[in-house]
Amino acid sequence: MVLLGAVSIIGIITIQAYFLQKAWNIREKQLIQTIIIGLKKVAEKMSVLNQAALPYGNPVKQLSSNYFVVDINSVIDANILEYFLKTEFNKLNIQTDYEYAIYDCHTDKMVYGNYITANGGPNPRKPSVNLPKYDEYLYYFGIHFPSIRSTLAGDMTLWFFFTTILFLSVIFFVYAIFVILQQKRLSEMQKDFINNMTHEFKTPISSINISADVIMQPAIVNDPVRIMTYGSIIKQENNRLNQQVEKVLQIARIEKGGFRLKEEELELNPVIRTVASYFMANDHKTGQLELQLDPSVGSVTADRLHLTNILHNLLDNAVKYAGEKPVIQVATRKETGHVSLKVSDNGLGIDPKYHKLVFRKFYRVPSGDLHDVKGFGLGLYYVYIICKAHKWRIRLISDAGKGASFIIEIPISKNKRNGS
């Protein structure tokens, strides 16, 4: 449908442009022919007045789109010439500015005559151009129409009006298509989010339900070890559900502007070590997490809670896409004007065509299976929003099959740069 609409729009614009150009050319040709007819009439009247025969053939020569020379074959009186020009142009309804000059064979120059406005009155301004000579004639005058294009445009006002309406209609149609596609994309994203959320919630709810059924059995009273085991499962799955719900609510609060950063001076490396140890102990007990922390980094200005959440989201994202044996690296480095925080993994990588999309809300890189990787598509969106709120820069370096690296550049305050 979109393709058909695009072809239709291109076709309409092309046809309109063709007919507009055609109408312009026809009107221009008509105006030129009318001007030539008027100049012929002037030449004939001048020849009758001077009792001199006109040269054989057409006395009017068009040298350019707006400049003509007229061979009179006799001496030309400027006042009489101007009178005849006004008379004939009025008869033919030629409503455009023009200026004329008469060739003086004694000085071999074009002697300026006058500039006549569209309403027929004289204009005291100097000629807009130096009218060129024409070597093949001896007694002639040249006439220049400086505003001929403006005259043509004025004659085609109706054409331009309808063309403008057409273009406005096309723009509205394109905008409507864009809105429809945008709504379709948002609808698909919402559908994917609901499906993912249902899947994410279904697993812990099932685990809690099974554990509750086991605990409710009378015989389990005599087996405290099993009670502790299934009780811990309920507790763990409940925490998991709570984290998922909190993540969704957190995004909602952020989008409503219901959060404020509580910035403070934090030692970055200790915060990273704390998050890393908690993450390995609770969320991911297998795999490898390497810390390459620059001891010269020192403190940064950040919101502790949101910085911790950013690190947790990046680590969680790295684990999800790192495969069976994840190797994750977290590195810090002090650079000119900023501190660089880098989280890398050895996973599937992200094709460059998706780099600008991964930070969108609900967006998940296509993998062929909607539930192949768990999540709502909110983690990286949250990271992007918080980085933007801190005025940090985040970028992605990755390629398909070569792992991914998320780099956050945290500016160093001026006081720290000066060593104070």
C-alpha cells in the first residue's frame, strides 16, 4: 500500500511538473510572438513616416530570450519611436517593463532612450543592462524586457495556485502515511512488549505456584530442608517479579518527568566493584566478569541509584547476549575532559544497522525467536534516558558476531581538571 501510494505521489508530481513546464513554455512563446508582432508594427509605422522601405524579410531579430533588435533602415527619432512602442504594446496588451536604445552610427554606440514601466509611464532609473550592438544592421533600435519572467509568472498565477494546493495535498498525504506507519510500528512494539511481559511473568508465577503446592502438602512438615528450599524459590521468584514490575514503573515515572537526579560526588571504581560482586553473586553465578579499572579515575558527579541501575542493566544485557560462556569486561579510563566507562561482552554482537535503534523503548534486535532472549526492551532505553539526564554521552561499538561494547563518557568537572 505504501509503495503504491509512493508511486502515485511521484506520478502526480511528475505530471503536474510536466504540465506546468508545458504551460510556461506555451505562454512564453505566445508572449514572444506578441512582442515580435508589436515590434513589426512599430517598424512599419516608422518606415511609412520616414518614407523608407523596410529591409527584405523580418525586420525583428531576437538575440536572447528578452532582447530584440529592429531594423528600420532609416534615421530614428526617439520620441516618435517611444510613442509607437507605447501605442502598439497597449493595443496588444503587452504589460511588462522594457527599455530601448537607438544605435548611433556616428559614435558606434547604443544611445539610451528610456525605461518604460508596465503601466506605460517613464522610469528615471538607469538602464539595467548595457544593451549590446548588432553588427548586421545600420539603422536599428534594441529593446530589452528585464521583467519578462515576472510577467510570465503573473500570467500563470492560477497555475501556481493549483500547483501549491496539489503540493500541500501531497504533503498532507505523506504526513498521514508517516503517522499511519508510526502508529503501526508503535502498535507492533506494544504487542511485542505485552507478549514479552506475559512470558517474563509467567515463568516466576508458575515457579511460585508449584512451590506453594509443595509447601501445602501435609507431609512436608516433617521435612524442613524441603520447606526451606521451596521457600527460597518463592522468595527468589517474588524478587524477580518485583524487579520486573519496578523496571516498568521506573520507566513510566521517568517519562512523566517524575524523577530528579540526586547528584553527588562518587568514587566510580568502588561503585563498579560493588555492583559487579552483587551481580555475580545473585544474578549470574557462572561465566567470567573482568574488571579493568583505572586507579586514576577518582570521583564523578552522578546519582548513585541511577548509576547503579545503569551498570546493572548493561551487565544484564551483556549476559543475555553473551551466549553459554559469557566473558564480560568492565573498564574505566581517565581521558582528556572525561572518564570513559566501558562494558563489553563476547556475544553475538549487533549489526551496525541496528545501532541507532537499540536505545529505543521496547526495541529488541531481531533474533528470529521473540522469546530467545528474555526482557522487555526497556533496559537500554533506561540507560539512554539516564545518561541523557546526566548529560553523558553513550555510544555503541559492535558488529555482527563480534561482541558489543557500550561506552559512557562522563565529563570531568572544571574543578577536578584544575586539581582543586
